[in-house]
Amino acid sequence: MAAKDTDEVKTEEQESDVSLDMSQAAVKKMIAEARERGYITYDQLNQVLPPDQVNSEQIEDVMSMLSEMGINVIEDEEAEEEEQKGSTEVVA
């Protein structure tokens, strides 16, 4: 019985790895866009890394990586303010 339980755990881990692998292209795209802007919102991060598909440790790893790259993770309201500042600077 213990062997069966171990097999089930391995299958669950493999499924979680597959779902994370499928999102790799999306993660790379997210990082590229975030680099251009200098930030990413929590909502954008959750779209690419849905909490029900990745564990909290994986999300923390991505957030640490973003921080090391100089990319801030911000709330949506802050993103709107940044966009308004950017459009004002272009006009001025």
C-alpha cells in the first residue's frame, strides 16, 4: 500500500510540474513586458501563475526573481498612477 501512495504523490508532483512548464512561455512574456514597464501588478502575476496551479513557494521564487531583476510587484491602483504619469511625461 505504501508503494501505491508514493506513486500517487509522484503523479501529483508531475502534474504540477507540467502545468508550470506549460506556463513558461507566458512567464517569459510577462517578464519581458514587466522589464519594459519596470513593474508588474499582482493581478498580472496571478493570471500567469494561478494560485490553484502553482504552490506558494513557486510564486515566492518568481517574485524574488522579479525583485532581483529590478521589477516591482505593485497593486493595480499603483499601475494606473504609473500609466498616468507616463502619458503626462510624453505630452510635456
